[in-house]
Amino acid sequence: MTLLTPAALRDPAVRRSQAVDGTYPLEVGGVRYVRGQLNPANLQGSRPSRSATYALTNAVPYPRPFHQAGWRPLLRKMAARVRRECGRSPAFLVSGAARQTKGKELWVPPRGKGRSAVPRLLWVAFCCGQGGASGAAVGYPWANGRLALGPLGELGPYETREVSLRQLEVALAVQMGRNSVRIYSGGCHGPASEN
């Protein structure tokens, strides 16, 4: 990973087109937003991999209370589960964020066309290379409203939940208005495996 030079970070074109370190933390409408990691550092196996998760291209804005009370503790649980269930087998991690599809998006920072949209849904999934163990988690980083996840029910404000890989795929299909979603193309484990 190559760090941007101080001159590049001050470049107005860079500052207009993406979030930079100076963007965070930021308060919008009484809510303090932090620079969250889309691909969490605590789920990485090596020091270089963990360092890479701090790149701004891996940043997603979400409220500090969501991070502290829900998402961070859940990711710690997931990391322990990956270590326990995968052991020495390689673990394949996929994470993502779904944008707001209805209503007004919240951009951070809010002036003009924002640089980063606050996601409607955060998710992370893992699959062990041997043994077929898998798991997933979802989070709703909003202080109000509810998020419908099909058969999973709903997530309330700042709520997080551990789910199966199959449940996550169904929830993402509902969120994206698709018939189906497959996170691991070709499968990380046998087709007969029920998650």
C-alpha cells in the first residue's frame, strides 16, 4: 500500500472526489460519524492485510454509537468464530454495504454532492476453505426507522445480528430487489451444504 503524499491530500480535486482523513470524525444533525472499515481489520490474518484495511478506499461512514455498541462487538465475535471454525484452513471473507434505495440518502460530509453515502445495510460473510463452515452478520447503521430483511424480519436502529450465509444471501436479494444473490460464486463448500 502506498500512502498519498501530503500534497496529494491537499489537492482540491482529491478532497472533492473522496473522503480524506480530515473528513472524520464529523457531526451531522447531532450524530457523530466515524470512519468505519468495510473490510474489518480484526478479520485479517497478517499485519500487512490489517494495515491495508485502514485505507480510505475501505472506509464507510457510520454513527459512532452503532460502531461502539453493535458493530465492533459483533465483528469481534465473528473474528473469534472464524479462528475457531476455520482453524488453519484459509478463510474467505467478503463484506459489503448496501446504499439507501428509498428516500433521501445521507451523505458525509453533507455539503453539495457528498463524498460518502451512509450505508443502509452493512454485512460481512466468511467461509472456511476446508470443512465448509460459514457465517455472516448484518447491521443497520441508522438511528431511526427499521430495515426489512425478508424472512429474517427487521433490524431496528443500530441493530446488528449474526445470521447464516444463506440468510444473508436472501436478505441481500430482498434489499436489491433480485430473485437471488450468491456471495461465493461456485460455492466455498459443497452444493448440498445447508447454511
